[in-house]
Amino acid sequence: MTAPEKQVLLDVRNLSKSFVRSRDVFGRPRETVQAVRNISVSVRTGETLGIVGESGSGKSTLGRSILRLEEPEQGEVLYQGENLLDLRRGALRRKRRELQMIFQDPYASLDPTKTVGNAIAEPMRIFDRLSRSDYEDRVASLLTKVGLRTEFAARYPGEMSGGQRQRVAIARALALDPKIIVADEAVSALDVSTQSEVINLLVHLTKEFELTCLFISHNLGVVRHISDRIAVMYLGRIVEIGTAAQVYESPRHPYTYALLSAIPVPDPAIQRARPKTVLDGDAPDPAHPPAGCAFASRCPHARKICTTDEPALETRDNGSRSACHFADEVRSSLAAPSLTG
């Protein structure tokens, strides 16, 4: 008997966000960057969705727009059926305890003038009325859960390593028992060994706290170990989305394939034998996105239709969805790069 499918907790519909790059002498927008373009994606309760792409793909803007740290121009963000974009200041503030974020830089996200204990307790002081002993007990419990000793509560961020600071940031995000965590490049500022420790910690905590997580990263090799599903972004759009197995074992978009082939393998013999896709040039200017497929200028399989018609995000034979006019043909000509040999 199969387990019942979990309900959709977060449903993003047609979300768009742009930024003004430059203005004329009268202060009017002259050039606008389309960071997120008409994105729709849903996340079920307890699921971890990995969002991956190159720098400038719009993945961080998507995460910040979902939490309204950036205000989208259009679309809906339905959380438990309620559109967060319709909430006024007071109602949105009350929702924030259920929607928390772990930022990229643990050196910048913690106030250097506050002790670790005060940093973790601050959200509880804002939202909850607890006694001093209750604060201290809760802080001690959270420090233990993220793998730090309770005496770290008396330390300042400057007395800790990057990995320890990020553990504190995770503890602070968990302080209010949120339902959703957006982890924006939460391990990219850490060294490789510390990255592995923090990822394993996040995997454990998402299960223990029954969290729904959006894990944003530029490294497709990192998101594999934490994500149930993966969305690949390019120039503000999702170009492929599916389960981790679908994306890694049978990609249906040439950009996904290129990202996979760029993941290094520790064995030199396997690394030399793996098929590789080298992308020429840079992504198009997001202020002037091209007609048709945004990836066409770098795609080795592009044809005339790719430069005129934008491909839709369609379901493929493996169950994933991809935005490519020739997804099936590309799949037949490319084997997924093995990460294990």
C-alpha cells in the first residue's frame, strides 16, 4: 500500500520580479533586469526542493520574493491556500514566524555586537512572551540540536569559525518552529568538509522538525544530497524540474546536462572518461532577454525554432518537466554524466 501524497504547502503561480538597472536624468527607469520571469512551482509539506543555476539565474531572487523580502510585480504565493502577496504589514509579520530564511554569508547575517544566545533568542523575544529561564533553555536546546555546546551562547560571532556561525544561523531560523525554511546558498561560503557537515545537519533537522525547505545553490552536486525534487533555473525561468533521480539520471534539458558534466568526480580515471559539455559564452543579458529559448545561443542542439519560439515547460517520458523543443532528441544523443563511474 502506497503512502498518501502530502498536501501542497506552498504554491507559487506566475511569479515575476524585475529590478531597475539604470534611470534617465528624470529618474525614470531606462533599463530593467527581469530577474524572475513568470515562474510557477509548488512544494509539498515536508519536501525539500532544490533550486539550482548559475549566478544571475534568478534563484536567490525567487527565494526572497517568495518570502516578500523582495516585492514581486505579479503572481501569487499561496501558503496554506492564502496569498502572501495580499497580506498587509501586520498580517505578514505574524506569518513570518512560519517562514524563515538562512542567508548565504554567516559572517554578515549575525550581528557582531550580540552574543550567540541573544542572536538566537531575539526572534523569540519579538514573537513570544517567555521567562528568562525559558529563553535560556530554548537557546541551549537549539545549540545542542545544531551540534554546538551550550556554552557557545556566551560567545560572539567573531570568536567562531564560518561553519559554527552558520550553525548558529540555522538555530536562529529554527527558534520559532517555522513550517518553511529558505536556505539561500547556505553552504557556499564554507570549505568543502564543513559544507558536508552542514548539509548533513540540514537533512537531519528537516526530518526532525518536519520542515519544508527550499534549498538554493549554484552547485548541482550539493543539492543532490538534500533535495527530494530539483528545479533548474536559467535566466529567470525554470528550464527543468523533477525528482532528484530524474534530474541526475535522465536529464531532459541540455543546460541540466552541462551542469551535471561540470560536477567533478574524485577518481581521475572516471573524471577523464566522463562525457563533458562545455558551454560557450555567457548567459544573455537579463535586461534584454532574447526571443525564443534563452539558452539557444549556448546550446549545441539549437535550431531556428529555438531562436523564435520560447519552449513551454512540458512533461517528458521520464516524468520530469523541461522547456526544450528537442528534449527527447537531446536525451537520445546524450548520456547522463556518471558521478560514480
